[in-house]
Amino acid sequence: MKAMPEPFQTMELLIHYTNDAYTFSKLGLEGVIQFHLTHRDTIIDCFVDVTKDVLTLHEGIGINPTVTLKAEFYNFLNLASGKLNPVVGVLTRKLRFSGDIGFFKKVMQQKDIFVAGLNLEKYNDPMSNFEKNPHNPWIEPKSVLIINGSPRAKNGYTDFYLQPFIQGLEKVGVEVDIVYLDKLKVKSCTGCLTCLMGASGDCIHDGKDDFELLYEKQLNADLIVYAFPLYMDGMPAILKNYFDRTVRSDYALMIEKGSHFRHPRRNIKNQAMMVFSVCGYIGETNFKAVKEHFKQLSINKHIPLIGEIYRSGCIYLYNNPLVYEKLNEVIDALKHAGQEIIANGKIRSITKKNIEQNIAKRSVFIKIANYFFYKKMLNNEKSF
């Protein structure tokens, strides 16, 4: 369990960063900076031993300090961060110096202590033209990887509705590889950050599960389709677990894209992705969280989201003979969608409308859905 840092631990961290900037600046000073700081009625006596090469923090009282500072701990931190002007601090008695103030300024008021000596050019990963507009020009993908994140695999409704979409993909001659996550062993991310912090991106689970096999397929695919049923307003755990493990594709550093922050990629490649999701509810409102999640994933992964298919009421549509005509319309539209996404990098609005069409009034849906599930419950049927 992580404990709240004590003030002296905070001082150690501050001096650590300040030391990096001091060493980089090569000032070559020598002396002692004494601190008498107060924090919630506690006195923190510590001093920094300044040599030509390094700053070292010690507890207690230093011998013959070059400069001494007395202050509230937060006032000192505000001084260190630049929030408190030293002149204003002295005039308002928030900071009380004695000795060589110039020495203190040279050592402790280093500019940009968090960037000293950093060379981040090799990690530069700006937003690419493909990411900004993958359709200008659109280059047809040669390989498509479909990751089916349904725990029911081939027995689920996700796969049923996915198959005609795959037929459409294959009709235009693209190479399609479908992977059922439920059939693979993918260990959970432990949050150890070994992959993010390491130079090679290696994971502690490498060689112990099936993740690398699937991850290699993903790296080589031009288009990735994430297919899954809606579970608790989001993706199933096995798919989220896989996404967590793919953090190895990035470096731990931070870069900006507009108002968003993300990591730079280890492997820069023009890839696109799609979402294919089904749920038992009727209407699209239950997909709201998934839609927002994949918008964020698209930004974080540097992969444009070029298509989204959300088919609600999938169980009702499959099991109700009165809407058999609509079921066929949806299946046909899914075949067209597969062809269109390859040819144009997008699904035509009329095709998407046919796929996601309303299949019943809400009152009718609830009545029939409840009848269907009630019968299942009475007969203790655990599959549908």
C-alpha cells in the first residue's frame, strides 16, 4: 500500500530533479544551503551539500551554511515551482533568507528542471496525414484482422452477424484473418510498466501466453476490426484485457494531440480500425460508452476509426419470425458494408442505416423480449 509522502521525502525528490539540472548546467559551485521549514507544526531541518558535481540532501543542521532559508514548507515549494516571486516572498516575510542569497538562486532556481539534458527527438511522433485524413487518398487494405472479443466465440450473436460482413470483405479479395479471443490465453496486465519503460517493449508475460501471436498479427494488419457484444455498457473483459496488454506498443513518454495526451509509438505504420458491436437492447443509446471509448482509443493508438457498426436488438432480430424480412435486410447490408469499407474506407450511410434500422416499437420489443426470456427462465435454459 502506497503511503502519503512525508515532507522530507518530498524534499529528496525535489533535490533529485534539481540535481539533474544543476549537473547539466555545470556551475561548479561549492557550499551549503540550510533549510528550516515548517509543516503543520512540524519543523523540518535539512541541508543541501553543494559540490562542483552533485547536490546531496541531509537531515539536520549543516556546518557553516552559505545561505539559510526559513519558510513554511508550501511557500518554499511555491518558490521552487515559480509560483512565488522571491522578491515578493521576502517582502511579505514568507521567505526569510540569511547569507548569500545569490548562491541560493544559482543552485535552487534552475530553469526547467524537468527537461535538463533530455533529447526526445527520436520519440517524436506527430499526427500523420493518414491519421488526419485516411481517405486522402484511400489505399485499399491488403490484410484485415478481425478480433472477436465475444466470450461465446463462434456460438455468440457477434459471430453470427459478423459472418456476412466477412463474406463482403472476402468478396473483394482481401486477406481476412479472424481470431477468437476466447480460444487464446492472454494473461492480465499487472501494471508493472516493464514494457513501457524498457527499450524493447518486452513484457513479463512474453513466452507464457498467446498474446505475442495475436499482437504480431495486429502489427502486420492494415485494417483491424474489433468485434464484441455489449457487456455492462462496454466491451467484454477479455477484449479490454487484450487492449491493456497492447500498451507495449508505446513508449512511456507523453505527447499531445490537440487537447489530448498520448504516448509515442514504437512502430509507426498507417493502420485503420473498425468497431463491430451487438447488444440485446433495442436502440443505440446503450452503445454510448463504447462509442466514446473507441474515439479515445483511436487517439491513443494513433489509428483512425474509419467505420462503426452497432446492431442493437440482435437476439430479438434473430429469434422473432415476424421480423425475418428485416433480418435478411440486415444480413445483406452487412455484406455490402464489408465490400464498401475495403473499396472506400467507409460504409455508405444507406448501408449503415439498413444495418442499424429500427426493428420494432419499444413497447412491442419489451413485450416479446420479456416473453422470450421468461420462457427460458421457466425452463432453466442457459443458452439462447
